[in-house]
Amino acid sequence: MHSTATHDPSMNNNGAVQKTEIDSRDWRPSANPWTIAASVMLATFMVVLDSSVANVALPHIAGNLSASTDESTWVLTSYLVSNAIMLPASGWIARRIGRKRLLMLSIVLFTLASLLCGMALSMPMLIVARVLQGVGGGGMQPLAQSILLESFPPEKHGTAMAVYGMGIVVAPVIGPTLGGWITDSYSWRWIFYINLPVGLLALFMANLFLEDPPYLRKAFHGKIDYLGFSFMAVWLGTLQLVLDKGQESDWFAADWIRWTAAASVIALIGFVLREFLSRDPIVQLRVLADRNFAVGTLITGIFGFALYGVTALLPLFLQTVMGYSALDSGLAVSPRGIGSIVSMLVVGALINRVDGRILLGGGFLLLSYSTFLLSRINLDIGMSSVVWPNVMNGFAGGFVFVPLTTMTMSRLRKEQMGNAAGIYNLMRNIGGSIGIACVTTMLVRGSQTHQSYLAANLTATNASTARVLEGLRAKLQIAGASQHTAWLESLGALYRSVLQQASLLAYADNFRFMAFLMLLCIPLVWFFQRLRHRTRDRVDADLGEAFEGNDIRTEGETH
């Protein structure tokens, strides 16, 4: 029987698009997903570790290169700025040259830059090498995340993110301890040299096991969005500069801070407008139209604020208030990694059986409680009072990281994951930078406030103050000091005690603030749409729908 149907070219085009999307959805890498996971996590662990391992070595670096302490902080700032710029741009570059090629180039650049860092003969040479290192490391986190999500089937995304989370969460914890041990035992240069064998092994494994999915094998000839990239570089560079140096310059009391902050805001507005108006933007901001991704990006920014804030505060408290050495403070904080590893294994098994929102809410609740325990610190605590809250904190972190990442990326197409992973990781890093800047400021100003309050009660007419001073003076005179010297030294001892108590109270205030901030995340969790793994037939039926509103489904629409 002759068909009367007319030939519609658009149907053929839609059919071709549908076939391409089916190929992308059905594609599986030829290598075992676990070997792929080992390959990308080796590179990612190296990068994340290097972002924190240099912190404790800064005094040694400054002394060896004849630089001031302020100049040595640019070793950290330069790395963070270049790293932040590369995070969102990695998705566009991967489309242009291929994800495997970009990852391998990033590993090569990071490894060579590490060699240059170790060989640096002056501070400017070290800063340039750290900029190159940040460029090489910036693309690895989102690339690793998107490669893992594509290599594992949807029902195993939680397991994949648990593996990814081990590197992301554990590396910053052991970094300061490892850095302190290497610096004390050998030289600060070896904290960079240890990247060489790791980088070579990661490069070999990436070349052997990784491959690009079909949609990345096609030639992409989009023009480089120079204007958008320039806006992004100015925005992130000036923002990081303000956050790092703001407290030293009394924030907006300094003219240069005001001008730099204004430049950052203007560049941000220009960047957003440019990316929405450009036909081929370097960062696809339209991915934020996906509800789960938008909610997850907001929550990861807050999570980064609290996580990095607590991670920065605790070693500082142990060293400056409690008098711990760099190695001892690292040992007190390191058990957090044990809690993280255990929780990653547990949540990886639960993520496909329990609603991710329940896991995420419980994780934030435990994270808040463990941080609140740190606010109950005093000058008589032992190391166990720090270790157990840290283990709980690390355990809670796994219940936040895995379901948060899985739910955030759950409704995105594979082609969108590289770009989305860059935005997601950028927001966590920006949140962390803002968190560190805020807690540092609150710590300094809180200490001044508490000091003023405590000192106001230390008057000559206060009986308790008089008894303490008299007791100190008597002990000093018994030790051989003259009456005048004993009096002056007793006043100095009392003042040092006031400073120590004021600093202690300021730290406690900061930990309580972080605990409250984590509680505020729990209501946001319920804005996520619940995940339901769709069947293969349902997936194939949905493939022809475009991203603009059609591939974003509510819970009811997935049935």
C-alpha cells in the first residue's frame, strides 16, 4: 500500500539529533570504570593536596627566598586566582580540544610547574610557577568529576561521587600535616618535587584508560569568547585579591580595596551579560535553569564557606592559643580524614536506597553539631576534645558531599556535565575563599571586642584582680625579682591572660556561627527535586527533547 505521508526534512534532522543523543546516552567507555576512576582521582588528589600542603611551609619559603611574610602569601594567592579562572573555562576548552587531551595537558603543565616551584631561586620566580601550576590544576577537578559521571551508569553515580569525594575531602585534611613533616624533615622544595612521580603516573594512566565520548570527538570550531574570558579573569582575580588582602588593609577603609571591589562587581555584571548574549559563551550559564543544579550550586557555596572556614580556624587555634606545633596541630586535625573515608563508603552504599535529601539533611545536622562541639573549647582541653569532633565532622562531610553532588548533576545531559562541573566547583571554591576571609575578619575584630570587655573589668578596685596581681607579684619576688620588676611582670602576665581569653572567646564565637550556618542549609535541601532513576525505555523516549525547559523534569513528570 502506497503511503501518503509527505517527506519532512525537519523530521530527518530531528531523527539525526535523536540518534546522536541516543549514541551519547548509550555510550560506555571501553576501559573498566574503576580504572578510569583511579586515573582521574590520582591527578585530582595531587591538585587538591597541593592547594593546602604549602600553607605550613610559608615561613620557611619566605626565609629561604629573603621575602617578607606578606610577600610569601602571594604563593597561595597566585595559585588560587589562576585556579579559579580555569575552573569555569575548562568545559569550553574540553569541547574545543577534547577532554582527554585537556586533562593530559593539565597534568603535564601542573607537573612541570611543580618542578619549577621546587627550583625557584626568588619569590617572583616562585609566584610565576605557582600561576602556571594553578592553570594546570584548575581544569582537573571539573574534568575528573564529569569523566566519572559519564563513565559510570546513572544508578552508580553516588558510588562514583563517593570515590571522587575521598580525594576532594581527605586531601585538604592531610595536606598541612604532610607539608609540615616534609618541611621539617627535608626542605620546603620537596612539597613540590613529590608531585613529579605522581604526575608522571597520572599522565600514563590517563593516556592508557581515558577516551572522549562521541559528542566530544566531533570538531568544534566555536570562536573564542575573548571578551567573556576577560570579564571572568578580571572578576575572579580582583575578587580573590580583595578577599586575601582585605583584612590587612582594613577592608573598605582603604581606597585600593574600594576600587578593586568596584572593578570586580563591574566585571561580574559584564561577564553575566556577555555569557547570556553570546552565541558561543565560554561558560554556559543557562545550565542554571535546571532547578536541581541551581539549588545545588547555592548550597555548595554555603558548604564551602563553612567547610573551609572551620578547616582554616582549627589549626590556627591549636597553634596560636594552645601552643601546639605545626605537626601536632596537623595530627589533631588529621583524624577528620578517617571519618570522611568511612562515611564515603557508607553513603556510597546508601545513596541508591535512601532519599538523597534525607542523607543530605542528616549530614548537615551532624556537621552543625560537631562544629558546635568545637565552640565549647577552653584552655584546659586535651587533644581528644579536638579529635572526636573532627572525626564526626569528617563523617558528616561525606553525607553532604556525595548526595549534594549527585543530586545537583542528576538531571543534566552528559554534554552539559563538563561545563556544569566547572561552575559547581568554582562556587565551592569562591564560598571557601569568602569563608576564610570572613572568619579571619571576625576573629580579629571579635578578639578586640572581647578584650575590651574583659579589660573593662580589670580595675584597681576589683578585689579579684587585686588578689591575682598580689599572688603573681609574691611568686616573682620569691623567685628573685625586685618589687618593681615583679609588679610590672605580674601586670604583663595578667594582660597576656586577657589576650588569650579574648582570643579563645572569639574562636568559640566563630565555631558557633559556622554551626548555625550549616543548620540554615537544611531547609534549602528540600528544594531539590527527588531523584528517580529512569528506565532505559523512558530515557530513550526523552532523548529528542531540547535543554531549554524540556529536559528539566519535576518529580511528577518523570513517572
